[in-house]
Amino acid sequence: MRSTALLLTCALAGGAWATAPAPPDLKAWAALSPAEQAVRRAELARELEQATPQERIAFQRELRRRVEALSPEDKQKLAGQTRDRWQQMSPEERERVQAERRARLQAMSPQERKQLLEQRRAMLESLSPAERAALRQKLPQP
């Protein structure tokens, strides 16, 4: 009873508590137009900026869980749609998206960059040898 009253008092005194946004439903996201995705992406970015580091980590984990839960066919479909949209972008749009990505990476703390690298390594380790070979073939040659 006391803890409930304390929580209520803190909530009223401190205003609404910011919570991390729920990751989007991936199939619904794919159905959005590129413009709608851009608007929603900006909204998510604003919400995540206000979230605590723990909430951002929880958001990333849940999003990763949702991606991993997709069937292989759904994953291929989403990847194909993403690839098609990228190819339909003008060179200026591609450069803008790449610049935004670079800016996000540069804004990350060293710890966040390290976590991102660890997440990518874990994702690569979860791939089958055939999937890794296919991914290597898609990478540009040095």
C-alpha cells in the first residue's frame, strides 16, 4: 500500500514518466510507405532520445527478438523490400541516409559502439555457414 502511494506521489510530482517505445510490428512497418516510415522513424528516435539507457537496450533487445522470431520467408521478404526501396532512392537520398547513419554512430558513446559491435558479432555467429557465405559474397571486395 505504501509503495503504491509512493509511486503515485512520485508520478504526480515528477510528471509523466518516460518509457521506451515499443518496437514496431515488422510486418506492419513493411506495409508503410517510405514517407510514413521516415515519420515513424523520427518519432521513435525522439522517444528513444528521452529514454534511459536501460530502456534503449530493452527496445533493442525486443526489436532483435521480433526479427529473430520472423520466419525465413518473412525475413527474405522484408530484406527484399528494403533492398528494392534502397535501389529506388536517388543518389542524394542515399547519401542523406548514409550521413544520418554516420552521425548516429558518431554520437554513440564508446560503450554503445562496443555493444553494437558485440551485437553484430553475435548475429553473425548465429548464421549458418551457408548464410555467412552468402553474406560474404554480397560484401564489396577490398
